[in-house]
Amino acid sequence: MAGKKQKISDKPVHGIGFGTAFKSGNAITKLSAVVFGLGNILHKQIIRGFIYLALEVAYLYYMLSFGTKAIQNLITLGTKTQEEVFNEAKQIYEYVVGDNSMLCLLYGVITIFVTLLFIAILTSSVKSAYETQKRMEEGKPIPRFIDDLRSLGHEKLHNSLLLFPIVGVICFTIIPLVFNILIAFTNYDKDHQPPGNLFDWVGFDNFVAMFKTGGILAKTFWPIFEWTIIWAIFATFSCYILGMLLALVINREGTRYKGFWRFIFVLSIAVPQFVSLLTMSTIFNASGPLNVILKDMGIISAGTTIPFLTNPTLAKVTIILVNIWIGVPYTMLSTTGILSNIPKDLYEAAKVDGANAIVTFFKITLPYMLFVTTPSLITAFVGNINNFNVIFLLTGGGPASIEYYNAGKTDLLVTWLYKLTLTNKDYNIGAVIGIIIFVILATLSLLTYRHTGSYKDEEAFQ
Amino acid sequence: MKTKKNSSGSTKRFITNSIVHIGLAIVGFIWILPIAFVILTSLRKETGTYKSYILPQAFTLHNYANLFADHGTLNFSRWFFNTLGVAIASCLLSAFFVLCVAYVMSRLRFRMRKKLMNIALILGMFPSFMSMIAVYYILKGLGFLEAGQLKLVALVLVYSAGSSLGFYIAKGFFDTLPKTIDEAAYIDGATKWDVFRRITIPLSKPIIVNTLITSFMGPWVDYIFAKVILGQDRDYYTIAIGLWTMLQKEFIQYYYTTFFAGCVIISIPITILFLFTQRFYVEGVSGAVKG
């Protein structure tokens, strides 16, 4: 039912595509693909036509003055290395500015996007000319410029509302992302830093190096990958189940001072995460308060300390425990409302059948909650794979390991990516890791997301 | 017979209740402990870092005074206002972006809609700072990294420009608002813009507050982008990297207790804000989970 309804409402508002507009348009419409806005100018839509024309002229000017060179540079990534040349007159060595591969790549990507925009304007120009031509033939009134402006508040509201967000996303998300994906196919590492050195395209070499058996990168990648997955599973489900249990215990009939208990746990969410994480890292420090308490209680002897954050295995356990401290109140808060929606008669029926608390939890509460909260569970899982803060602020990825390439035993893929790009300047390897993380997350979430109710029946509640 | 059974039932219930309350008290104590540790250390008189005891031997408010009096390399009050400015600007901008996109995706129907939603989903799966090097050079190219103030503007742009990709929760909320109200307004001659401004926005208080808070909190806790963009410019640091700097080797001996005072100071407003708006928060989230 809902699917059917959507099909109708998803029909395009003005169904003409570029192909039909160009094929069935008259000569003027066809010429509008060369001289933008021609069809509009000839049909009294002067302002609209000239806006198209101005955009075309601006693009051509850009390409002639800058763009063509940028595209060439994108292909070669620069040919002239910075050189030292002896200046006879001044009797000193001078640097002659060479090409900068990084800027070549960046400007090349930007030029590609400008060109894509140009193509969008081209199709829009032809479509607009065709629409006006149709209206002329059918004797309908031609919209004036003021009508165009007005339609931005109604039929074309999506264009006006989406303009700024999309510009923001293109400039600060998509262009940087494309740039970085391309870097994965270059040798932009610590030995090829522009402007002193140039870097060049290397094809799939970085990916091959990453997975080559016996290579240092593969030896680092697989253990880190394994720990990332283990961490994400433990972090997600421990918080989910314990948080839900806490919510159940607080909300059960016999518990008193519910507000007070809730307040205590919510307090820890309200404290900014980096504060609690930095505090935790001091608490678990070798000479930190926890070791002091354990000594005072006589559990460990005076001279020894427990290496909570410096022993690889123990550090992993500590990280997961600290994450429970941080995450459980979150789940408690967000599941409280949903838990109270579970139909009471289910529990009563279970009670009549003699089921105890544990059985009802696994047979009723958990299945129901899983059904309702799968989307947020996926989000949490994805968030944990990318959980930079917990690792970086607690252990910084440490303890460091000489078997690994610039990584420590508790590093996740993201923190390794961070170290490679910021500390080590191996941008190409960093980009490869970014792409791998993306592939993992994309397969994971597209598989599960598409099966959730909120994706399929988005209009169920309207 | 019957009464006996009842009394044994109530004893059993009493025992379970006691166990539950004792358990909650122990767990609650564990949850409070780190917070208590932060507050205690912020009041500790003895300087230096780790001590071989937990409770401070003497108390003082000097750490708090030190936080605001120090106008040397580490200037806490400046960091505070830097962060406040960035947080306010970027939360307004991101809330605007998110609401626009969420409304368009939920209520308007046009050709690219499904495609754009899938693109947003895909973009959200790249690690957010994978592209930060390119962002850095784009900002540099645009001339944003030449002065400290401009760096803060750049930070606002970075925080809010991509925020519209997180429109899914708000869209889920808009999906639950009945469509009949919109249709009634169209019959009365309202344009879609009118409906958005006069009907949808006033009905969406919980989700607006939720969006505002999440994006307001961002700059207070973000570490990576602030570090990359602000670099060594300590005057223009935000709170998060400022406090992190205090724990670095060259400062920790002198600033350890001051660091905790700083933590307490910035936790107070955020805690109040959070507790105050908790209700909105839960409503906003559960709106998205429905169905």
C-alpha cells in the first residue's frame, strides 16, 4: 500500500529529459546547447536567458585562463621539480619554483567539478528552451522572470532549500573525498612531499602492498582489522544489552527513587566525552588512582602496578570497560521510552506460562527491542568502527609495537589512518585505509539498512 | 494457606527489591566515582600530577583562579569564548541545513530525491576525517588560514558544511507529522514555503532542539578538525584541544590540577543544558526509531 502510494508521488514533476528535449526541440532549442539561453532570450525571457549566457561565458573564460592547464596537470601531476639554481649576479643559490603535484591534483579535481556543473547548466538550458518552445506552440503564457522567482517558493522549493546544503557538501565533503580517493592511486608518501618532490600516479600499487602476504603493511593491517571488528562488536552489544538491562531494572515496578537513579547515570552522559576519557586515562594510569586504591586495599603488593593501559590484552579489556561506562547510560536513556511501549499482555501471558525473568528477557524483550531499534544499532556499530575518540584519548593506540607499521596494539583502522596521515605523512596508505573502511561499512549497512521498516515504509505514519 | 503463600511472596519480593537496590547503588557508585575524582582533584591543593593517595590532603580554589588568571600561553577564558562563538554559529547554521534537507526529503517529491538520499547515506560511511588534508588545503586556498579569527570561521564552515548529511533523524521525525495539515493549507492557497515556515517548523520543536544541541555540543568535544586547522595557534584554540594541551608533557606538571578545574567549569553549563533538554532529546530520538 505504502509502496504504491510512493510510486505515484515520486513521478517527476516535469518529465522531459535532456534527450527528448534535444531530439524533439526545434533549431533554436538545439542551438541553446551551444549558445546557452538562446531559446529564452528569443522568447522574451530576457533575464533568464542572459543568466544562462553569463554562466557559459564565465565557464569558457575559466577554462581558457586556467582550466585546460589544470586538466593537463591532473594527468601528469606536474613535471618540473623544484630546483636549486646558482644566481651569478647575487652569488647565491636560489630556488626555482617547480610544479606542486598536490595542488595540481586539487585544482584538477575542482576543474572536473566545475565542468560537471557546466554540463548540468547545458542540459538545463536546453530543457528550458524546449519548455518555452512548447508553451509558445500551445499558446500558453510564457512565465516572466518574476514567476520563476515565485516558483522557487512553491513548485521548486526543493531547489532553493537544497542549494546551500548541497554547495556545502560538495565543497567540504565530496571534492575532498574525491581528492583523497585519487591519492590512494598515487605515491604521495613521506618521500614524495611537494613542493620539494613530485608524486605520480602508481595505479593499484598501494592496494597490492597493503594485502601482499608477508609485507609490513599486511602484517599491520590484518591484526588491526581484526581488533577493529572485535572492538565494534563488543562495544556495540555490551552497551546495548547492559543499557537495556539497566533501563529495565530502573523501570521495574518495585524499584523506588526512579528519577534519582536515572539522574546518576545521565550525569555521566552530560559530562563532555573528552573530559571523561582524559580522566579515565589518568585513572587507569600506572601511577593513577585505581592502582593506588588497589594497593591501599592490599590487593596488589606495594612495588607492583597493574598495566591497565600498557599491556596489549589488558588495555583492550580496559577500553571496552571504559566504553561501557560511557555508552550504557546512553542506551538506558534512549530505550526507556521504547521499553514502555512493549505490550503488557505479552509479559502477563509469559507469567501465566511460568516463565522467569531471564526467559522473558530473551524471548520477549530482546526480540521486540531488536525489531524496533535495528537502525540505531547499525548506526552505533558504524560509529564504533569509526570511534576515534575512545581509543585516541585513552591509549593513543598504544602500547606501540615494532611489528606494526606506525601503529600500536590498540589502534583501530581510523586511528591508524590518523597517525599515517598526520604524524607520518603517508597520505597514500591513509587513503587506502579510508577506502577499505568505506567498503566494510558500505556493504554492512546497505545490506541491513534496506531491510529495515523505516527505510521501506517511510510514509507509514504520515 | 492463602495468607501464608502471600507472605512468602512478599518476603521474596522484599529480598529481590533489596538486591536490586543494593545492586543499583553499587553500579551507581561506580558511575559517580570518576566524576567525584574530577571534582576532588580540581580542588586539590598539592600541585604536581599523580599522588599515592586518593583524597586530597588540603583543599583550595586556587586552581579555578589559576584557570582564569593565567594570561600566558594557556588562556582558558579565551578558549572558552572561542569555542562558544564557534558552537553558536555552527549550531545555527547546521540546524538550518539539517531542517531544510530533512523537510525536502520528507515532504517534497522530485526526480533526484531517492538518489540524493542514497548518496547522503554513502557519503556518511567514509571516515569523516579521511578527507581532512584536502579540506585543509581548500581552506588554505580560500585564504582562511591566514589569521586566527579566520581560522575560527573556517572551523564553523567545516562543522556545518557537511552537517546536512545527518538529516535522517529529522526526516524520520517529519515523516511522522500528518500530511493532512499540509494539504489543508494548500487548499487555503499557501505555498510550500509557507507550509514549511508556518506549519512544519512550529510543530517540530523537539527535533529542532535536538538538532541544535547535538551540533552545539560538537565543537566542545571535537578534537581532530580543531587540531588540524588551528595548528599551533594557541590563542585561537578551542576548549577541547586546549585542555588536551594541558596534559602534554611540557605542561602536565604545572597544569594537572588546573586541567581538572577546567573540566569542571565546562561540564557545568553542558550538564545543565543537557538535563534541561533531556525530554526533547528522548522525544526526538524515539521519533526516528518508530516503525
